[in-house]
Amino acid sequence: MNEFQKNAIKYIDENAGIFTGVSDAVWGYAELSLKEFKSAKLYCGTLREHGFEVTEGLAGVKTAFCGKYGSGRPVIGILGEFDALSGLSQAAGECSRHPVTEGAPGHGCGHNMLGAGSLGAAFAVKDYLEKSGRPGTVIFFGCPGEEGGAGKAFMAREGLWRELDCALTWHPSDVNEVYSGTNNTSIQILYKFHGVPAHAAGDPENGRSALDAVELMNTGVQYLREHMPSDCRIHYAITNAGGVSPNVVQSEASVLYMVRSNHVRDTVKLVSRVDKIAEGAALMTETGFDRQFIDGTAEIVPNFALEDVLYDCFTEVGLPEYTPEERGYAQKLRATYEVYTAPGVGPSLDGELAEQVRERTRGFADALCEFLLPKYHTTGFTPGSSDVGDVSWQTPAAQVRCVCFAFGAAGHSWQNVSCGCTSLGHKGLINAAKVLACAAIRLMNDPEALAAARAEFERRTKSGYVCPIEPDAVPTAID
């Protein structure tokens, strides 16, 4: 670790209250995707206050922004998120289900910490640029709507990520690792059917049922499942069934579809088939429909060269030390759920490495993961979706995961919300800030590492980026 990196760690420690304060405030706001107005205002104000040049409303997304500092190359982007999830309100630091406000949102994926940790890294890189006088630019990106809205993908449609030499990010987790591998793509479309109302007993022949159209569409998609690639998935939710009166022919009904595949180009093709089924359902019921594009994401393009840099920096930074109180809190949380597989052991981690992890998890009994997972590289697949993939198609990108949650806790859980405004979560986001800052500073001083990342990126993306966001689509919050 060089002196610049040591100074960055010192800077983050000395200013930790700024970043944990932002995290706690955003945890309290708990705003849903594309509605993060308070969170965005806080970030933009904090960035301006500390000398960043702020641009708001990126790519037509009201809550997307960036804070830029420096000049010249390399240009390194650090990605932050800050949206919450519906229905997950939970009191901080409690070990039983206790919503702050029943039915309100909560940060079950830890994006309050994600954005704040990335902010800390950007601030430390700015401090390095100021004190060293060396060329380089750091850009903190406020990326809204990861849980539904795909802010980064809308930015990718505008080619925004192409200006970067690389992008770094992280995610709160129950393990410490440098993430490797790829994931699912996803496209969401809302189909709103319009019919003709009528009395279901008195004059049913004059009615045209939008609900019938939704049901026929769903049936058609069930038959499609036999005739699509085995790696594809189609999910749906009826968002409007036309009311609760069975003696009325429902004139309005809606269904939201999510179409997934390993590769975005295949997802785009499958969506066109689902569209045809909607057309057929409308034809059969003599109804009309509006098709509303919601969002879409591409698969992640791994970059082993960047992963190596991140792993080296993670090893040098080390891990937080926990107090007896923090371990006790995690142990109480750990007692509220079952763990059926070792955290971190999945499609991306198998064989000897998986056995090493299992040995260190002590039969899944640990309350906290207090080690860094072994380094691994893979193009292996995991089933979730993230708009980080769209960034990785336009610039080399990589990410780490840092412990902010109790060991083995389910994603999007109230247990994670509980952790997100505690010293346990604070230590995770500060650790992430240090790792990302050290990696960015190393890359700014190591042109060979950046060149290797770029060469790998060019090789892996030679097929070309297929943007999942349709040309006329606008960012849409799902109510």
C-alpha cells in the first residue's frame, strides 16, 4: 500500500461521520425507485458543499445525478444507489419484526449504505487529487431505481458510461468478497387492457372484458414456456383485476410482465413474442391495450483484471473489528432465520474454494462473516438482475461486497433493514469506501492495469451492446 492509499484510509476514518450520517438519513427517507427526491437532494447538496461539480437529471431521470472533480485522464466512475423496497419498514437495531410504519418502505437491500460508501470513496479520491496535483477525474454517480427503474440502463442508452476509463462499485452483503461472474437480464412491460363495461347478467353480450384479455394473455404465455430457451424466465403480476364486483364486466385490467434470459439480446427477442400474445388476447376479446415499457437491464460483463486490483486492495485494507455488542446483536438476528447453505457458496464458487468457505463457516453457526472469501474468477451465472450490467457493457467495471448484514440473512429481509442503521452497517460501508478508494488511486497510477482492464473489456464486448431500454421509453416508477 502506497502513501496515497494510506492517506485515503486516514481521510475516510477522519470523515466517517459524513458518510454514516448520509447513510442513516437515506435509511430514514426509505424512498422507492425513481422517487428518491429527498435522498438525491441530500447527495447533491453534500457533493456541492465539498467541491464537486454537480449535474442533475442525467439521461432524463429526475433523481439521477453526478458529482465530478478533477481534470484529465484517467476518468474513474464510482457508482452509488439509494432506493428502498416496499413494505420493509423495520426499526433499526431490533432483533424481532417491528415496522417503524406498517406497510412503509425499508432498505432491505442496503442501498442507503451502498451510496454512502461510494460517496466516501469519491471524497477520498478527490482528496488525493487535490493533494497530489496529479491528473485524473473522479465522478460519483447517483444511480436511482436499481430495484425497479434501471437508472443505469437509461444512462447507458445515452452512452454516458463510455466516457469512463473504468467504473467501480460495491454492495452490502453478509460476506466479504470481490464479486465475479455474470447474471440474468430483465425487461419489464406493463400491458393495460381496455374493454367495454356492462351488467354481467343484464347485457353481458355488450360487454368486452379486459380481465378476460389478461387471463387469456397469461394462458398464452403459459403455452409459450414450452417453446422458449431453458435459461429464460417469465414472471407476471396482475396489477389491476378490474375491481371486486363479479356482476360487472371489467372494462380495465392490467398485467405486469418481467422477462428474463442470460443474455439481453435473447430477452429482447422473447419480449417480442410476449407482445404478440398480448395482441392475440386483445383480438380474441375485442379489447384494446396499451403497452408501457417499464425498465430493462443487461447481463454483467466480468473483468478479471479489475477484480485482481480490487482483491489486492481489499487484502491490504483488511476487515473491520467488531465489538462484543455487535457480535451479540448479530447472533440474536441470526437466531431469527435458518441458513441452508454457506453464504458465498453458489454457482460462482465451487470445488476446493467452496470447501474452504464451508470450513470457515463452522457449520453455518457464525453470526458474522469475519474473513475475506478466497479470490476466484468466473463467468458463472447467478439468477438475479442488476443494472450494473449495462455499465459493464460500456466501460470496464467491477465490484466488491462488504459485510453489513448478519451471516446468512436473506436478501430483501427485515433483518437487513435492521442492520442498515447500526454500527455494524456503518463499519461495512466505511470498509467499502476504503477498498474502492484504494483501488481507484492505484488505477490512476497504474496505466498498465487500466490497459489490461480495457483490453479484456474489448475482448468480452466485441459482440456489441444491445440496450434493453427502448428508444422512446421514459423512466417510469411502479406505484
